[in-house]
Amino acid sequence: MTETDDQEDEWTLWWDARVAAMESILGESADMVGHGLIPFQFGAEMGGTADLVYFHNHVDGVVTVTSELIGCDDQLANAQGNYELMICSREEDNWGQYILGQLAHYTLEAVLNPGETMDIGPATPDGSTIAAFLFCDYGRFTVRDRNAGLLLCLGITADELAECRAGNRERVESALQEAGVYPFTDLFRKSVL
């Protein structure tokens, strides 16, 4: 067995364990996997993007999750440990896939914790009312003896962002749930406040 074979076996072990852990929360994954044209390991500067796994049976829509970060020793762990990024949309959504693929590299430079927010207004489509992501702890599990989790990237409006930053994040989350927005990122919606 060569070093390349050993690396491929290790990659496969991590991949299978990650997907199985995600399926324990999100149900069976779709057969299709979104592979970046340039592998994630090549880095953001070279255009590398994270592989994505899709789930169609968890919510009435599509759940898209990165599948490169758990097991990546370069990721800066958050309160969950190693984590994958996820976004929910009501229908197939190229924007959500793109933003997750790009944001994955950021987790190698900075910690994204549940309850935090991130301005994303310039990265949203023209006319979008979404100004930021609110990061939510969507689930925790263990992958190959490593604490891990799913970090939901939930699109919020400028009003909702201001309320989060004023110390009222739980109020915003409750309002999003009551309005039927959570866990979806609806790019063109009114504020729930």
C-alpha cells in the first residue's frame, strides 16, 4: 500500500463518518454531492471550495451542508468542536451553495460560534433584504472520537441584526421560529420584528 492509498483511505474514513453523523440529525443525504472544481485543500486563493452534501427530507426544502471541515485539523474549533456549515433554503439555491463553499475557508482563520453574527450584505444578491448571518447550534455529535456539530447559517435582516447586537439574540431567534422563517434563509423577506 502506498502513501497515496493511505491518504485516500483516511479521507474516505472521515467522509463516511461525517456523512453518517450528519444523517443522524438530517436524515438520509441525497445521492448527489457538490464537488468543487478546485479542491478545498488548494485554498481560497486558488479558488478551492468545500464539497457539499444535500438533504431533501429534513425540512420542506433543501439543506446544504459542507463536508470538508470535521476532521480538518486546520479548522479553528468553536463551542461545538469541529463543525460543518449548513444553510436551509425552500428550494434549490445556488447562492447558498456558493456562500457556504466560500465561508468554509474562513473557519480556518476565525472561530464562528453559535449565537454570533456576521455581516454578509455585500455578498447577497441584488435586492436581498438579508444583511447578516446568525449562527445557530443545529446539532452536535461525535465523529471518530472528535466533538463536532452543525452550525446553521441563518440569514437575518438589518433590523434583526441590530436587535441581536443589542443583546436580544434569543428574542430574534424566537421571532424567526414563530414566523416560520427558522431554519430557512429567505433572501427576500420582511423583518420579523
